Amino acid sequence: MTSGLTVDLGSRSYPIHFVGNAGVAVLALVQELTAQSRPVALLTDQGVLAAQRDLIERTLAGVPRLVVHAGETSKSLETYGRVLDFLASQKIPRKGVLLVLGGGVVGDLGGFAAASFLRGIEYVQIPTTLLAMVDSSVGGKTGLNLGAGKNLVGAFHHPQAVYVATDFLTTLPAREFAAGAAEVIKYGLLGDASLLAQLEKTPVTPRSAELPQVIRRCCEMKAAVVRADERETAAEGGRALLNLGHTFGHAIEQVTGYGHYLHGEAVGVGLAAAARLSQALGYLSAADVGRVDRVVAAHALPTRLREGLPLSALMAAMQQDKKVRAGQLRFVVLKRLGEAATQGNIDASLVETVWRELGAA
Ligand code: GLY
């Protein structure tokens, strides 16, 4: 992987660089910013620090850093306050740049801090997880969770650049890699039947030869969706399609407490749920649902709830979802494998049946 992609948004366009070696690319970036007299700060988490100590403590030795706890609980108002205090204590000016090195949690947290500190500074996404490479680092969604729901605070604030270095994935814990695979499968299901077929034939692994091309394909799809519907305002379809499986997944995360399921694990169950809902609506066959279950399971992801979560709590959590419009449940459904659509006014009893099939009590 050498050549890059552009997220084409007029004056807010930015590149996704596919680089072979993270250290070389990040060092060159810091040197370039320093030569422009632009102060740089780094946000990362303890898991990334442990896995990338050489990069952080040697290559980026001169860059002030804040290391937060790894995991979804860091997408909190409290940790956000720590990031702002850190940027203030380092006297980062408006022309400063925050390097955000980590997965989706650190990316969302750092992006929101960059969106709001001094009313907005620039930031660069350096994703270290598969999930962040194919989804959360691209598109400018930033945010935090509240007790009342996931991502209820946030801003659209695009990075200046994204650096995708697949060498990070060789040290990623297997569970984290699997969680990212849920988003990869999502792209196949919602818009690329040949990608889906490839994943069914050969599940991706951290060292698979196909992985760079698969990541690039996902980034291409994400860039195209974001270009067409940057702020998710399309009445139908558009960026909301990227939430395939997520209304179910977010409910699982909320009911179990953030962090019990990794986001991608909840999305894995959510994809199985979305397939069943699509079957109940007459779009998919039982064989299609079986294919969805098998490709999710082949990537070491759950297709059912691990424990019997209360149906009433799951349904209540769905009402908090940002996709709920005028109290109506609204979902991304599969018209067929490889084509998704948004659909409102879905009967709650269909959704309850799906939850029960997946083990809700
Ligand atoms: N992860 C969904 C989006 O970026 O819109």
C-alpha cells in the first residue's frame, strides 16, 4: 500500500495516507510541523503505550503526551476535561496540532477535544486498531458518551490527515482485531457484495495478504459516503447506512455498561440482528441470515447476546439512539446482501422478536 486517498470535501478535504511504517511517517510529520513552528501534542492510551513504547518514547520523545486509560470509559466528560487541561498546560496555541494515536475511543475523544479547545485546533488521526482504520478515524465524527447514551455529545471536526499503518495491527490484541472486523463486514453487507464474498471465503487476519487492500476498500467506501452526506442529513440512506447493526449494538453497549462488550463485538450481534430484522421485513432469506451469522462468527465475533439481557432495557436504550426520529424506531436494513437502506416506522414487536431470537430475556 503506497498511494493515498482523498476525502473530498472541498476546502476541508484531507488525505488518507497508507504507509508501510508508522514510525517513519509519524516522525516525518512531526518534523514537518516543527519546521512550520507548529507545536505538537500527543494523545494516546495505556494499551497503545504498552504496545508502541518505542514509537512513543523514542521516536516521539520530544512531543508532550497525555496517556489515558484504554477503553470505552475514557469517552467521558471527565477524561475530556483532562485532555483540555493537558492542552492548556502545554500552552498549545490555535496553530498547534494534536496527534491522536490509538483506536476509536481515543480518536473520538481527541477529535472532540481538538474541535473545542480554543474553539478548534487541527488534529491528525493515527489509528492503531482495525476499527479506527476502516471507520472512526475517517469522516470527522468526534464525541463522548453520557450515562443516557452513546455519542450523545460531539462535533463534526475533520482531521487534517489520517495515517493508516497496518504494521500496528500485528500487535493488536486478537479481540480488538475481531472487533474491527465487524466494521469491515459491515461495509461488505451494506454496499459491496464482492467484498462480502471475499470475507466469507477468506476471513481477514492481522497478517493476511489481503488485509491492506481490504482496509483501503473500506476507506474508499467511507470517503465516498462522507463526501455524499457529510453531516448525515440525507432524508434516506446516506451516511446513516454506516450505522448498519449499530442501533442494536449501541443498545447492547448501553445496557451492559460501556466496555463490557467491545464496540465491534456489540456491532457483530447488531449485524446478526439487522439481518433478522431484514428477513422479518421480507428482504432477506433464511439462507442470507445464515450467511451473515457465519461470516460474523468466522471473524471470532458473537452473533447472539452472551447473557440474557432484559428486553425492556434494550428497547428503552434504542429509544435514546440518535437515529430515532419523532419517537419512531428507524433502522438500517438490508434489501439484499450488499445493499442497505434506511427504514422508519418499524413495528416495535418485530424488533422485540429479533431481540428474543438473539437471547434477550
Ligand atoms: N461510524 C459511522 C460514521 O462515521 O458515520
